[in-house]
Amino acid sequence: MAVTAIRGRIITGVDLLADGIIAFDGGTVMEVTPAGQWNYPGVDVVDTRPSGVTLVPGFVDVHCHGGGGAGFHHDPLDASRVVRFHRSRGTTTQLASLVSAPGEVLRRQVAALAPLVHTGDLAGLHLEGPFLSVWKCGAHDPAAIIPGDLSLLSELLDVGGGAIRSQTFAPETAHAASIARLLHKGGAVPCIGHTSADSATTRRVMAASSGQWGATHLFNAMPALHHRDPGPVASCLSAAARVEMVVEIIGDGVHLSDDTVRMVFDLVGPGQVALVTDAMAAAGMPDGDYALGGLDVRVDDGVARLSTGDHYVGDVPAIAGGTATLAEVVRRTVISAGVDLVSAVQSATHTPATLFGLKAGHLRPGYPADMVALDEDLRAVAVWHRGERIKTSPEQC
């Protein structure tokens, strides 16, 4: 592949070059520099400035269950379909998230998906459960939720062969501190989520194991922050402010108020916020009937809610994942929540990649040439994966 050089407005992942040039040498970034310092006269440069686009790193989604009509819970062919769909929308790096399920099902799913991690199609696996609170199960089948089981977790880590990069668990579950230590030992990030724990319990479990920590979709599936009973939200925000935790935010306008999204950015900064989708099969698809794990889901007006059993939050069915892409989440975070574009991009690229030790989410020499062009309305209009421009959806072209 010949060297490709593109000039324009570039967000590297943490910094803005108002007029820069990025060059790909095959599938790897060769150079990122201010245009005035470009020193390769023999290389043709494509100038994107007249179109007004902003070039950003390929998005990194570390909480995603599916999209494009398929999910990660069935077979590798479905998983590859999910990867292709999100890649065409700008997410060039992603973890595959698995909902709570019986141990034998999780073993089978991890074994089926691990090869896609080892080939690089996926960046890793995220176990969302099964050691959760049945009182905050959300779209998880309560029958599949069990107390913390170190033997099961150890077996899943072995089956994955390094593919498991994170697990969400409730800090009040059995053996929570030991679960955290086992995850850290196995190279995975322990994440607080789907919990009824109080603030003290959450803080105590986090103190039991040093290393990187995450919070799964902060505010969702956990007690509300209250001034006399602050719950896990307070402990997670405090840990993020101390640079000890990265908190996930689903900034799609459904899971959280835009003002809540802005508040979290203002409190802890983009280096401690990971924008995620929690997308399920209906992402990019019309309203209708879908599934998440073994539960039925109905999507109306782009909002996915369980249609199985009596899973209610108040008087409405529980939200069952997201239907937005990460590019759409970034756009809403800027336009509706009022977060500046550089910060929103950082939280959708560099921050999650850094949390999981991934060589992604940054436009710098030696990194994969994964890039997205956002138009002036912040819509993804072009995607490069490993230096190759890939086909995007018709509405993007």
C-alpha cells in the first residue's frame, strides 16, 4: 500500500491540530505534524480543508453487545457481522460484551469469541456479569445471576486465554475483593456495576486490589446519588477524580440526561470518562422486535426495552441496551450536552484505549492507521481501518 497523506483539522486523541497532516505507511501511522512542518515533498497530500471535516482517531467502544441486526451472544459469524457494522460507522476497536448467562453458556461464548480477539477483529471480551445484584439486574436475566464464584471466573479466564479484558460485578457479591484481585492478576479490568451497594462497600472493595478500575454505565443499574445516602455513584466519581477509575457514560440521550453527561465531564475530566454505546442488535436497525441474550426486546422510537417477564423500573420496562453508534454518542455529547469536541473525542478514543492498554485511540506514529472524518455537523462521513478506507453506510456517503 502506498503512503497516504491527508491534510486538515486533526484531533490526535488528546490534542487539536488546526492545520495538520497525517500520513499512513500501509496500515500504520507514519507521521502526524503541523502542516508547516511537513517535510516529505515527494508525497502527494489530499487536502480536506475545503470540506470542513475533522479527522479523529477511530472510535474505541468498550461496552457493546451488538449492532446491525446481530449480537455477540450467538456465533462468530454474528460477531463478525457486528464488528463490520460498527466499523462502517467509525468504531474501529471494540470489546464484545456478554450478558449474564449460566456458566456453561459463558464458557461456550468465550471459547467461540476468543479466536476473534487473537486475530485482532475484537480487542477483547467484556463479561457483564453474572455476579450482579438481582435488584439491579436491568436487562439481565435474574435467573442467570449468581454470587461471586472464583472457580467459574478462573475457568473463564483460562478458556479465554487472555481474551477477557474486563468484568462487571457488584461489589456486594460474594468474594468481591478476591474477584477484583483475580481479574487484575489475569490482565483484566474489574468494573463496578449492576449494584445495590452503599458507598462504603464500594470503596472498600476498590481498595482491596490496586490497578485500573472501571465503572459500568455510571448511574444506570445502581442506586441514585442522594446527599445522605450517596451509594456507589459517589465512590466512583471520587475515585475517577483521584485518577483511580474510568467511568463509562452512555451519552445517547436515553440512558442519561444531557446535563448529567456534562456534569460528569466537568467533575472528572475526559481522561476519566469513557463514552460507550451499550449497543445491542437493534443499533442501526429499524424499530421492531429483537433479543438481548435470552430476553426479548422491543424497540420503539429508537429506545430498546425488555418485553420479557416483569422487568420494570418504576412503571416502565427496563432499558435493554442502546441503539446508537459511538459516533452518534460523540455527536450528542457535543451538540446536546455541550462538551467540547476534543474532550468528547478523547473519551471515545484515547481514554478507553488507555484503560485497557490497547494500541488504539490515538493518531501517532507507530499506531494503527484507524481514523474517522467527521463533517461540520459531526457526522461520520469516512472511515479508515488499518490505512484502508472502508465502505460506510449509504446515509453517510
